[in-house]
Amino acid sequence: MTPISGSDKEAYGSFVGNRWVQLVTAVISMIMIANLQYAWTLFSTPLRDGLKVSLAAVQYAFTLFIMFETFVQPLAGYLLDRFGARLMFTSAGLLVGIGWAMMGQVQSIAGLYFFYALAGVGAAVIYGGSISVAVRWFPDRRGMASGLIAAGFGMGALPFLPVIAGLLKSGGPALALMSTGIIQGIIIMVAAQILRYPVSFKRPAGGAAAPETVKPAASRGFTFQEMFVTPHFWLLWVMFLSVNIGGLLITAQTKPFGQSIQISAAAILTAVAVQNLVNGCGRMAWGWVSDKIGRYRTMGLSFGLNAIFLFLLPYFAHSDGMYILMTALIIGTWGQCFALFPAANADIFGTTYAATNYGFLYSAKGFASIFGGGLGAYLAHSFGWTIVFSAAAGFSLFAALMSLVLPRIAKPVRRDIATEGKTIQG
């Protein structure tokens, strides 16, 4: 497949029609929603104290955000294909800005749930739309484009963290959420006026992207209905669920856990910053490892290490330095799953419907957020953090072991193709 032609610059002008401008704008949009997930832990205990509710009640807001950000993506993809990036990103910018800003103004836990979920709907549009824009403008370099988008989300909260910490200290969560919410919403809406799909992308009346070529029956990938009846999908789904539990647990609970073991405020902020840095850089590093030893061996190695670090965390993280190190190691052996699982999904079920199929696989993250958010906080209050992190380690260990089983299962074959199954290569 060749790069986008000069017709895009003719249609949109030399600036908007430049695919690098489109990619950078999509990355900026992802950076503007990174706070919603990766800076949340800084707000959890101040919101708990302000609303006078339990930590578990506040952390269920994080669960709702992840669920909406996850489950809305298939619908968001349809609407993006139907109405285009500019209109959908403009609407999403409003949802993100209003949702995040108003979270600090609410007087009840129900209000927090509503506005964080609202921001989650906007984040779903931005997340799916940014990837869609990037890979359509870079059909010849999809890996590079999607990798930069993922890094933007993984590290995007990093420049905001000292600002948020200062605003929390001077004006509490109301000022911090309102200030960053307005900035994020405005920047997303400005970016939306630049974002376009290339003119080669057609939006038919039904809303689905028009295929560039007609796929022969034998080379067509699995539809999601065909995928659902295979054991491979459900094994991948459970693996994705399992490895996300520990990662989301650290993402949401870094500050509450640190405060419970008397870690200094400065070390907690540093830990969150290092996690963001490691989250982005780690995805690239594990991608290099994957090229060397194979995708499924990389899953086994990284998920196994993730299990070890989760298990050791409550025993070794009682000093500032070890706390920063251990939480960074957990995030650094988790974030790569968002690069490995889409590739595995395409390996097994083909690329024809890869975006839709991965959307259903990605739903496992939403269910993992139940444990990572409110349920994890409740269990920690009832039984202690050691039990919680040990359980998360068990889930990651299960994912590591299943990554050794998956390549040994015969590759699924669509029922309408009478061919022998082949072993998954990885």
C-alpha cells in the first residue's frame, strides 16, 4: 500500500492535507485525554475527603470511566465513520472538558459518577478516532503511527502532573479539575478543526468504511460473529482481562496505597510521573523484544515479571525509593499489552475486521477496571493491600501461562473454508 497521494493536499490545503500534521494533531488529542486515566490517582483521596465517602465509593468512579471509555468505542467507531473526525472530535472535546471540569464541582458521589462517565464517552471517541485517523493517513507505516498514538496516551499526563499537584495544593480538586478540564477540552476542539480522513477514505451511507479492494473469500478475516464461536477469542479475552487487573489497580490506587504505608507526597507524585514515562517507553522497548523473541514469548515473559512485581510490591515498597521503583516496574510490564494483543488479534482472526474485532477484545479492560477501581479499594479496606496485590499477581501469572498455551492451539478456520488448521506462529 502506498502513502496518501497529493489529492489530499488539493482537497484540504498544504497544511491540513499534510499527513504529518494529521498524525501530530491526533497525538496531541490523545495527550489531552491521558489525565483522565493516568492522573486520576492524584484526585482519589482529595475527592474522598471532600465528598466524605469511602475510598471504594470514589474508586468506582474510575471503574465507570474505564467502562464507558471501553464499551462506547464500537459505537464511537461507527459514528466516526459516519460523520467524520472533525464533528466527532469537537463533540468529544466538549464531553471531556465538561466532564472533567465538573467532577470537582459536584456535591454528591452520584454527580462524580455522572461527569466521570461523561468524560469517558468523550475519551472513547478520542481514543478510537485518533488511532483511526493515524492509520488511515499512514497506510504504509501503520505500526509507527499507532505506536506514536499509544505513546501519546501512555505518557500524555506527564507534563500535567506538577501542574495538577500545585493546583491541588493551592485550591483543591475543584481548581485542579476545572483548570485542566477547560484546557483539555479547548485544545481537543481546536485540534478537531484540523483533523480529517484522507480523501481516499469513503463514508458510504451505511456508515462503514468502503473497502479498497474486494477480499477473496479464502483471504477474508473473521467477522466478530465468527470470532465469538472460537475458543481462541475467549482465551485472549480472559488473558487481556487478567493482565489489566494489576495495571489498572496501580493506575487507580498508587496514591491511596502510598498514603497507607506513609510514603511521602513528593515520592507519590514522582512515582506517578515515572509510571507515565515507563508506560510510554516500555511499550517501545517490549516491541523491540517482541521482534527478537516473538509475540507470545514476550507475553509470557512480561506478564510473568508483572506477576512477580505485583506480588513483591507490599513487601518491598515501604521506602520512597522502592515504592517508586516497584510501581514503575509493574506499569512497565503491563502497558505493552495494548500493543501485543491487537497484533495477536490480527494474527489469529485476520486484518479484514481487525478494528471491530479488537474493539470487542478491548472490552475486557472495562471488566478489569471493576477490580482495579472500586472493588480493589473495598477489598484493601477489608483484607489489606497484601491480599489485593497477591490476587492481582495471580491473574497476571494466569495470563503468562496461557500465553504459552495459545500458540499450541490449532489456528481457527472459518467454517466456510475447508482447509486444515495451522499452528499460530509467534
